[in-house]
Amino acid sequence: MSTDDVVGLSVDAGLATITLRRAGASNALDRAVKEQLLAAVEKVAADDSVRALLLQAEGKNFCVGQDLAEHVAGLEADAAHAMDTVAEHYNPLLRALAGVRVPVVVAVGGACVGAGLGIALAADIRIAGEGAKFATAFTGIALAGDSGLSHTLVQALGPSRATGLMMLGDRFTAAQALDWGLVHRVVPDAELGDAAAALARKLADGPTAAYAQVKALVSAASSGLSEALEREREAAEQLGRSKDHRSAVDAFLAKRAPTFEGH
């Protein structure tokens, strides 16, 4: 693994571990992270020796979503194509994660926001540190959502709560996520890494053929991810060209409240 890598991948006795390594930026998803994360997931999916996958992150935060500085640069360079990352990166990544045949465990510590939340919800089992904080966040910058959230949140929480979280962008805690069924277990922050690794190892040592069938059955019961990803792409392209989105991103970076005009 190169020191320039922002995503690490290791495999030990059937357990693959993918680690987000952009801690200084709260693991914000710039192009390098998105490309390396997709490549790592695809490599795991193609490795017949892998029996379970653990997705984790270095630093205090799991992932704060899209790197907004990169996004602003894209808006300034070519606003008409600034949202191409949804089709080029997010949708392939979410499809790849959903297609991994082995159990996928995610360890969530600190902030898990926007596309970071979408990535976490694409896993089979989530373990959160007690200090974890979650939010959809998209409407705060005049977007509707991507990374599968319009599918996974509705499947997990029902349309009413999912709509509220996506429209209002309210933060919610690890305890709330546990109560709602979004995470499997909450542990003290200092124990998160060990607890997630122990669970992933247990799955790697377990009946993986049965686990694969469980994944297939659950997927069949909650079909519709591909359709949701395509609808999200269309919404992102339209909203990414809006005045509200551009002014909201500028306001976010300037640490001031945005003003929305509805177009």
C-alpha cells in the first residue's frame, strides 16, 4: 500500500479490511477516495478467498460525505457536469457494495453524513461508537440525495421518518440509530475498532454459503436500489445546476446561513 493511498485494503485469513485514510479531511470523498474505494470494493468482490469485509475509517470521523471544496471547483469549471460524479462514482460504488457476496460490516465513529451515511447503509451490519452522529445533509446545500439513501432509508425506517430525515437533515445519535434499527450495536468509542473487527472475524469464520443466501433473500425482499440510484442521479443533475445549490455551497464554505429562492 502506497503512502499516497487514501483508501487501504488488506486481507488476512479471509477477512478483507478496507480503511478510509483521509482523516485530516474527516474522510471527505474527493475523486481519489471515490476511485480508490470503488477499486478496493471491486477487488474484494473478485477475490474468492475473501469471506467477510470490514469497512472502517481512520481518525475521529467515519465520513462527512462529498468533499465540498472539490465540488465547488467542479461547479466553477463546468457547472453542467459538476454532478457527473453521481453516475461516475457514487452509483458504481453503491452497486459494487450491494453486490459483494460476503457479509459486509461497517464501523462508524464520529460523523457519518451525506454519502458517508449512504455508504454505511449499503453494508449488511453496522456497529457504531456511542459518540457517532448521523445526518443526510443534502437539502442543506439544496440537493435531494444520492448514494442510495432514498432507497435504504425508506427500507429501514419507512417513508415518513425517511422523508423527515431527508427533508430536514436533522442530526441523530448512535442511540437513536440503534433504536430505529439502523445499526446493529453501539459500543464505547474506544472499543469500536476491536468490536467491529471481532464481529467481522466471526462472520469470516462462519457459514459463508448460508450468509450469501441470507444476503440474496434480504435483497430480493427490498429490491429497487438500481432504480433509486438512477432517480437520484437525475435529481442530482437537475439540482446541481440550480442557483439555490450554488449559493448554499458558497454559504456553507463561508460558514454563514444560506438563503434559498426555490430555483
